[in-house]
Amino acid sequence: MHHIAFLQDLAIVMIVAAVATILFRQFKQPVVLGYILAGFLIGPHTPPFALISSGETIETLAELGIIFLMFALGLEFSLRKLKAVGTTAVIAATLEILLMIWVGFHLGQLFGWNQMDSIFLGAILAISSTTIIIKALEGLGKTKERFASLIFGILIVEDILAIVMIALLSGFATTGTLEPAVVGKTVLTLSSFLGVLLVAGLIFVPRLLDYVAKFKSNEMLLVTVVGLCFGVSLLTVKLGYSVALGAFMIGAIIAEARQIAKIEALMHPVRDLFSAVFFVSIGLLIDPALLAKYALPIAIITVVVVVGKVVSCSIGCFLAGNDMKTSMRVGMGLAQIGEFSFIIAAFGLQRGVTSDFIYPIAVAVSAVTTLLTPYLIRSSDGFVNLIDRLAPPPLSRSLEAYTRWVGTMGEQRGNSMAARILTKLCWQIGMNVLLVTGVFIAAVFVHQRYLTGWTGMPGGEDGVKALAWLGTMIVSFPLLVAIWRKLEAGAMMVSEISVGRPAAGENTGAFRAIVANTIIVAGTLVMGLWLLVLSSALLPSMNVFILAAVAAVGACFVLYRSSVKLYARAHHALRETFEQVPEHKETTGLPSLLENAELSTIVLPAVSPHSGKMISEIRLRTETGASIVGLERGSARIINPAPDEELQGGDRLLLIGDPDQIGRANNFLLGMS
């Protein structure tokens, strides 16, 4: 009869959620608070009798609610948005989270709580509510103002950092320690997992949804999307992470699909349904006796949240170059906690690592700060004007001068094409490093879980390790080749930026060669050591390893060209995902060169029709669309060679352009077109 009891509990939850929606809409109050209050009234702690008392039902409903709530947040999140948030969002969000974690931890210690409760309190206070803030700004009609766009950017960065925080707390709850080695291993493993999940998801999921969309069936599309949501959520749980992590990540991946508008429309009622279930389940866990007992800590924590977030976000925005008025408005718009705080508190309670009072305290603080949010946003202009009147004129002039100076610095950085390309190369190298790390971690996991003790393999355990290591190296080889080629291109850029002709004179070429070669050698050594560390759990005995290494070298030599082509196809697939226009959006012009550009190197044949000609004479950009941005001739390296630079056979050229332009340029320079 368990299914009858569950159906009864679900019916009660949905009925009270419907009543709460009607009443709170009528009184123009946040519906979220209505759901929580409704859950509180029907929960096991509220007299005269509990309409819902099954702890298993409450936990199941909360878990379903978390999955769909985080999935919906992922759909609203977009990697395109993350690229556009800028320095302000990163600085403000990072400063806010670090400060609030530190304040929350020490506040918990002052209350006499244990270390685990204090750590979770810091995490609970760190993240603002995306849902509540957006609803408040929409209600006040301020979504189009500049400070609102900064708030949205900060919320995007906060969502990412919150996911990382949940994963770290998951590891912390399991080990019970925060030793640097444990934290470092957790961060590395998490980053690798997220990197592999993102890249694989962005390559395959949009194409799967394109295929499903061809059938013109909303049912088929919805079932596929929900299946992906639950499948990836299950995968993250099996790997020891929170279910919220998987739901959010697959939502963010699906957000890059061309059908995102239709998917959001289909998921909207499902999201609303399970969001109501989630917030009602939060109310079910509130014990009024604990709220009365901890009324003073709740009041103190509420004040700390409001003051701490206003101060930290305002300072972060100002340091990033925004004026004081805008910075203060941003800070006052972020002064509350919400759904991520509930998830973190519920996680600690479910794992049994936090005390029972942490959860109701988090809910109470969120409720109070949620009620304050519209009033804080509405009064921000008056508060800022008051500060302007009270601030000494010299201080105001100094703050304005700092804002102008940071703005000027930002413009100069933005105008440096070499620096922007170098930054892009560094990001690409970092992503490839994470992917290789993820491949090795997955190989170690498979070996320890499924291959250990496989006696049928020649050579026994050594043979199994050698086979696992060899396979991992072959799978990683395309990424390793890409890392080395981007390292080479980056070395040329650094040598050009760091060694100027006015200082080095006629020795400019030699000095640049020294810098570039030093970077390449150092990078290669670091790559070798890094691979050795990653391989440590798979390395067989020395004799068997030598045989495996020889086999790996031979396989890589044979597979070099196909590896380069495979990486290029994967890179092109990722680029297609980001370049495709969602169905509900219109193009606003051609993408910029930098957004679509990739770098490639080619060696000009010794016998070439272009040898002896100036760059301007061969008309490469006119014919193909690609440009020569670097030239290496012996020990001499030239970045952005002049149009009158004469090409010679054997020159190594660095080209920039989109994939099609690069392909045409290769054919053109090799005399194939």
C-alpha cells in the first residue's frame, strides 16, 4: 500500500501548493514563500496533526524537485552568457562568495557550532537566488537597466561557483576533512569530469536534439530531454557527486541547442510543477520549535547576509571599474539567499553531517531576505543619492578618477589583438589539459572497478595495466598534439610581445627565438611530468612499460594525421554548436573574426609559386579569407609580418581564420588550388 500513501501525500502537496499560489498572487507576494509556508503548515512538526509524516515521501519529493529546479536553472544558463559576463561579474561574484564563506564560518564559530555546521553555514550564505532576484527585477520593471545586466552576469558566475561548492562539500561530507591534498584532488577530479561532460555533451547532445526535432513531435522531444536530465543526474550520483550537479550541467548543455526555445516552452510547466513540490518539501522539514530556539541567530545571520552581500558585491563591482552608484545598486539587488542555499542545507541534512537546526535557519533567513529584496532594490537610488551627498568631495573625485582609470586600462587590453589571441590559446590549452586529465581519471576508474584481477590477460596484472595505459595514451593523443601545437603558437606570441625591436635592436630575432624555444622546452617538460603523474596508477613493471611505450610511440606515429583530423572535426563540431543561432533568435550580423578564429601552422614548400613574393603580392586574404599573423624562418620569428615581407621556401607560417578559410589557405599555399 506504499504507492497509495505516496499518491495521497503528493495529492496533498499539490493541493496546498495550488492554494498558496492563488493567495500569494492575490496579495502580490513571492509565491516561493507561499509554497514554503504551505509545506510548513502540513508538515510533521505542525499541530494539531501532520497531513504528511513519511520521511521517505518528503525526501523523494525534495530529490525530484531538486533535479527539475537545477535542470531549469541550467536551461536558463548559457555558455554564451558566460562568455559575455566580463570582468565585473567574475570579480564581484568571487569576492562575494569568498567573503560570505569566511564570515559565515566565523559566525558559526561565534555561536559555538561545530566545524561542519560552520562550514555549511558559510556555503549557505554565499549564493544569491537567481529565481527570486529575476522575479523581483521583473516586478519593478528594472530588467533593462545597466545594473540589472551586471546582476545577471554575477548570478551566472555564482551558479557555476555554487556547483563547484556543492561538489566540494560532497567530498568534504564523505571524508570529513578539508586537507589541501584532498581539496586539490577533489577540484582536479571535478574539473576534469566537468570538462569531459561539457565537451562530449556539446558535441553530441545538440546533434541528437537536431535529429529528434526532425520528427516534429513535442512528445518525442520532451521525453528525450527528460531522459537526458535523469540519465546525467544518475551518472553524477554514481560518480559520487550531487544529483544537482548533473541536472544543472545537462541543462546548460541543452541550452546551447538550436531548439532551446521549444524545449524551454515544453519544460516550463514541468519546471513549475516540480519547483512547487521542491519548495513545499522545504516547508515540510521546518520545525517551529527550532525556529523559536534559534530566533536570535536567525536575526543576526539575516543582518549579516544583507550587509555582507551589499558591501562585498558593491566593492567587487567598483574594483572592476564601475561607478559607485551602479556598484551600490548591484550590491543591494543581491542581498539575499535562495534555492542554492536550500539545496546545500538539505544536502548536509541528508548526509547526516550537519545539525538539525541548520536547515530551518537557512529557510528562515531566505524567507526574510526574500521579502526584503524588492524594497532594497526600490530604495537603492535614494540610498546612493544619500551617500553622494554625505561623501566628502575629495573622496568622490578620487573614486571617479579610479573608475575612469580602470575603464581606460580595459579599453587598452581590449585593443591588443595579440594579447586576446594569447588568452584564447591559454584557455584552449587549459581545456585540453582538463580533458586529458579526465581521460586518465576515467581509465583509472575503469581499471580499478572492472579490470583488476583479470587473470586471462597475458602478463597478468602487468599486462592489464600496460593495455589500459596504452589505450589511454592513444585516446589522449589527439588532445596532446593539439596542446603542443597551441603551445608552439603561444610561444611565438609571447616572444613577440615580450621582446621589442627598440630594446633588442638587431638581436631581436635571436632573443625572440630564445624566449620561444625556452617556453616550448619548458612546456614540453611540464607535459611529460604531468603525464607521468597521471599515469602513475596505470604504470606496469619497467620491462612491460618499455614495451608499452614503444607500442604507444609507434601507434602515435601511425595515427598522427588521423589524430589531427579527428581533433579538427571535434573542434569544428564545438564551434558549430556555439555558432548556430537558436530558433527564437535572429542574427545581428556576422560573427567577429576573433570569435570564430582558429590558429594553424603550415610550412611553405621549398619549391613554391609563392616563394620570393611579398605577402601583399600573393593576396592570401583576398583569395581565402585567412591571414598570416606569424612567420618563422630559421631562428627568426616575426609576429604580424608587414605586407612587404618576402616569403621564402621553408618558411613556417602562422595563419588565422575560421576552419573553412584555413582549409582554403592551406590548399592555396601548397599549390593545390
